Amino acid sequence: MRRCVDLLFGQRARLRWLHLILGGALFMPYWLVGTVVVGPLLDAPGLFAGSVAVQFGAYAVGLPLAAVTALFPAARPLSVAAARALCGVPADRFADGPARGREAKARTAGWFTLHVGAGALVAGATLALPPFAVAVAALPFSAGLRRSELGRFWGLDRLGWTALPAGLLMLLALAAAAAVTGTLLARLAPRLLGPSPADRLAAAERRAAEAESRNRLARELHDSVGHALSAVTLQAGAARRVLDAGGRDLEFVREALTAIEETTRRTVGELDQVLGLLRRGDPGEPGGAQGAAGAGPGLDALEALVRGAGPHVALTVTGARGRVPEALSREAYRIVQEGLTNAARHAGGAPVTVRVGVGDEEVEITMENPLSGRTPVTRPGGGHGLRGIAERARLLGGTAGAGPADGVWRLAVRIPR
């Protein structure tokens, strides 16, 4: 018994009933247009004639009009929003955004027409039937009602006490009709408002873009933090060796500590910027992972980067850095950063020369350090070491090469502007 009550009057049934009434409200403009069209054809006395033929004629005219308007782009988002909120169907079974393609538009038009058509019938019954049912149920208790036009209608005054259960049965029938209609619409909603092949392809592309944004963000964070840790470790080790040797070169120790301070401060600033952008929105939204992946220092920050790497790194920049596109400037900075990290790990604190040339057609980056017993290696995984440098250059249409040449280890990168 309780299950039957829930099916007819539970929260889900009430929400679906409300969804149908909403459909009836949406159908009103189409019904009015249909009345204007049908009324003169049937010689109706006025716009709101009580003729059943006019009412259903207007209904028949309004349905195709509703189907045509449902072809507009805004129809599916509005229908999906209402169905998600009121039909009790899992949200992930609906498509997002305007309908793409004829098949999706046809399904949307079918859903909208079904929704407003069924909603108009249920909404009309909801407005008209309850007062009538209550009046019928009250007939045994009121002689005035039995003598009225209502009592004489269909011989209701002869029902006697059976009018009471008849009125209650009318209300139950209305609730049952609304529940059944709402359940049918809820079952059809995923089929008619669900994603089409084009929607699934668009969703897959969005997920791929989000994954790429996250991977790029992970690479940016790895490069920034990895370089900072390598530089800090190198500078701290050099300062410790000076102190272990007697601590006479205090200026060198001061420079090493200053480099550690600048590196950590700059890295914390970069992390705050990137993570702050990431917190502003979901991946793929403005300010989300895509925006965070596009954040970061450029060629103008090379001096600070080199100072943090220590006094053994010399930087030379030629050309106008300010005219380099932002994306290229950012990637060039990361290439220099990764090159310095590579040198710190494998060159044993040897002097490193960094030359950046900004020309009209390309940006050229050259990094050299004397050969030592350890040489840079390419490690698996994108965004690490020489492989990450080559990947960045290749994505920008450039080239990267590294290896021993003339007694030094040389990294040479060329990127077209």
C-alpha cells in the first residue's frame, strides 16, 4: 500500500507531475496560435470558445508548431535542464549543449513535442478535474448542488452516496495518469535527450583536451620544482664544501645562499600562480587547467633563473625578447630551465654557458658545459631531461640536438617564430 502511495504521490511523482505542468505552460502560446487559426474555420464565437472541437483543433495545430520551434539551438539545453531537475533520471544520461546534426535535432523536437503535448493534457486535467471531482463528492451532502446544473449533468444527482467514492476515484485516476505519463517521459528522456555520436565525439575531445592540459600542467610543475631542487642542492653542496674546507671564501657562501633564496622564492611564486589558476575552475574552463598550463615565466625572467642556478652559469641574450610570442617565450624559458637542471645533475658544478639569440625568423638556444665523467642521459617519459626538451621544440616546429662537440657538451635548440 505504501509503495502505491509513493508511486502516486511521492516526491519523484510530484516532481514529474510538475514537469508535465511545466510542459502544459510551455504549450500555451502554441495553443493560442492554434485557437486563432481554428476558431474562424469553425465559426467559433470568441477566442476562448468552449467548443471541444476548437480546443482540440487548436491542440492539433499547436503540436507541429512546437516541433518546429524545438529545432532551434536553445531547445535541447532548456529541455535537458528541466528533465534533469524534475524527471529523476541520472544527469550523466543527458547530452550537454545544443543538438548537433539532423538526428539529434529530430530527437530533440520529438521530445519537446511529446513533453508539451502530454503536459498540456495533464495540466488541463489538473486544472479542471479536481474542482469537478470535489463537487461530485460533495453531492450527497448538498441538496443545492443536486438541484444545480452540475447535479443534472449526466444525471449525477441520481448517484446518491456513490458520488463520494466516484469523486475520490476521479482524483486517484488523475494522479495515476500523471504518474504513468511522467514515468513514460522519464524512460524516453535518455533516448531522446541523450548524447548522439557527434556529442560523444565532442565529449571525448573535451576529455582529451582536459587530459592534455593536466599532463602539461604536471610537466610545468615538474620542470619548475625539479630545477629548483637541483639548483638548491647544488648550491647547498658547494657552500658546505667551502665551509668544510675552512670557510675562508665567505663571499662564495653568501652567493650560494642568495641563489638558494632567490630560487626558492621564485619557485614558490610559480607554484602559487599555477595552483591558484587551477583552483579557479575545472579543467577546460577559463582559468582551469588549460589556463594554468599556459601560465608561467618567459624570456624576460631568464636573468633570475640564471642567478638562482649559481655563479657558474653565464647568460648572453641577443635580440628583442619583448617581441617573441608569449607561448614561444614561455617554452624557451622552460627549455633553458630544463637544460640547467640537466647540467646541474650531470656536469658536477662545471661552468655553464647559455646563449639565447632572438632573430626575426627563429629563436636559437645554445647551452654548453665542459665534458665530465658523467654525461646527460635521456630518460623515458615526456617532460623530463633531453626528451622533454626535444618534445617542446618539436611541438613548436623546431629542432633540438645534444651531444659532445669540441670538448664540451652542447645543447642546441632552434624554434621558428
